[in-house]
Amino acid sequence: MPPSWRITLAVSIALIAFCRCGTPAGAATGETLTTHIAPSRVAEGGSVAVSGTLSAPPAAGGRLLELQEGTRRSALRNIAHTTAAADGSFTFPRVWVFVSGYLRVLAVGPPAFAGGLVRVTVIPARFPPARAIGAASRYLRGRAGSKAFAVLDNRGRLSGVDVHRRFHSASVVKSMLLVAYLRYLHRARRGLDAQSRGLLYPMIHSSDNDAATSVLSIVGSGALGRLARDAHMRDYVSGGGNWGFTEVSAADLARFFRIQDRLIPRRFVAYARWLLAGIEPSESWGVPAVARPRFAVFFKGGWLPETEGLVNQAARLERGPVVLAIAVLTRGDPSMTYGERTIEGVTRRLLARRL
């Protein structure tokens, strides 16, 4: 049997032995294992140094040590190995980490025993990064009309241009009407019957105005106000019965889309996500046109091109653990197409960096 196989077999047997007993084997023989990890908080993709001391009477020198990593959702796995020096000290090669989790050192037997779990907290890299936000800001300054955008990044930090400037919502408010109606059904202890689907589907999928007016007549403008407070929409001003003239800011809409799933009763979340991800292709310009297929996109647009030259869009983007929200609001656009291209230009610059 080759030496490498013998080491692998010894490690496997040691791990099995360790997992079968509730107390580390070293406890009975007086063996101890101390571990030092520095730093304990590190930027995503950074490295940590792992060292420590093994005390194993009568001598620790030459003892095989395995470094293991894992998270709350995954089992521990071996990622590096070393041997203890004559005085019991040890140092592993630096370890690069990308997610928060735990490290521990296992002394390979017989008998096998392990040190305690040591928490390593990974600080995610900011996405979009500052340079992308700067590029989007510079681009927006060169576009005609009144413009604003807001992005809530993967850390929940708000950035943008004129994030609190108010604009008429147009049909973007239909995303709020959707949530308000689902909350109404939940309070009434009702499910999604044919009548409800017959209102919500056209209102979101093809931005049907009559359906939106019917939904507002059922839930009332007060329900939108309560929803705005729950979503911490600080710039919200009710449009009363004229839902399209609700006033919102880019910051408001980014906050709303960022936490939208938490505002919806749990049994209706999947349905709402399906609606907001499945808007008809002719209305899927702007953020989804740029972000797909890299991201799952849940969004709603709104436009009043003939009266205000207004083109708006807000979206929630997801890719694995990365979640962010983008809202771009425009007024005074020369055309509908011009507004759509503005939103796409902002989005393209925000998402320029590859994940």
C-alpha cells in the first residue's frame, strides 16, 4: 500500500472513531489542543493564519494534524494538513475563506481528538462596488431630464443619485398594490381564488390599469400607506384614488423591493415572486434586459411618456447569497425608448463587475 494511501486510511479511521464518541479521545489521556486563528474577521477572499500547540504526553512531535472547515449547513471537511513540531507547536498554510463558518484542528490518532470550533466571520465584498456606483452616477448626469437612482447593495447599504427626490410612481405602485391585496386576503383568511388571480395576474403581467383600479377599490389607499410605513418608505405620498400619481423616491422603491418578500404573508410569497419574475417580454426592458440571465429578477416598471416623459423601474436581483435592489426614476425623457435606455445604462454600469 502506497504511503499516501496509508495516511488517507489512517485519517478516515480516526475521523470515524472521533465521530462515534461524544467526548474527544484526548480528554482521557490529558492531551490538549489549542488553536489560534488570526484574523477572526476577514474580507471575502482574504486569508487567515492557523497555528497552535498540541500537548500530548510524552511527546507531540511528528503528530499528523488535519485542518477542517464547515458551516452551519455543511459538515466539516479536511482542507489542509501539517505535523506538529517537537515542542508541539504547529502552523498550517494560510487558508483563503469566502463564507463565514468554523475551523478546527484534528489530531489524527490513535487516539484521535480535536480542538474546539473557532468561528471565522467573512465580510462580503461590496456589490455593486463603489467604482460601479460612481460610473452609474456619471452616466446619469449626462442624460436629459430629471433623474434619480438608488441601489441597496448586498450589505444593505444605500447609494445613488438624488435618492430622496419624489417622482410620480406610475405603474410601479402596482407592486405595492399586489402586496397590499395579498395581505388583505391573509387578514380575511382567504386563499387565491379565481377572482383574485383574475385581478392580480393582468395587473402585474401586462400592467393592466383597470385591474389596478379594482384592487385599489378593494384594499383602499390606507392599506398602501400602512404598507409604505412597514417598508420604511420615508418619501411616500399617497395619490388617493389616482394610484399612478402616488409619489415615491428611488430610495423608497429600493427599500420596498429589497424586503418585499418579508412584507408578504408566507403562503403567498411564491405566487408574488412568480408574477414579478414573469412580466411579459414587451415590458421587460431596463433592469431585467441587462441583469438576466446572471440574476433572477423580480421587478415592475411604470411610465407616463406622453404627459410627463416619465419612465420608472424598480427591481430585486438575486444570485445565490447576493441580494440587491435597484430603482431608477426618470422624468422629462424625450421618448419612452430614451427612458428605457437610461435605465439600462445605469443597470449595466452597476452590474459591470462579475460575481
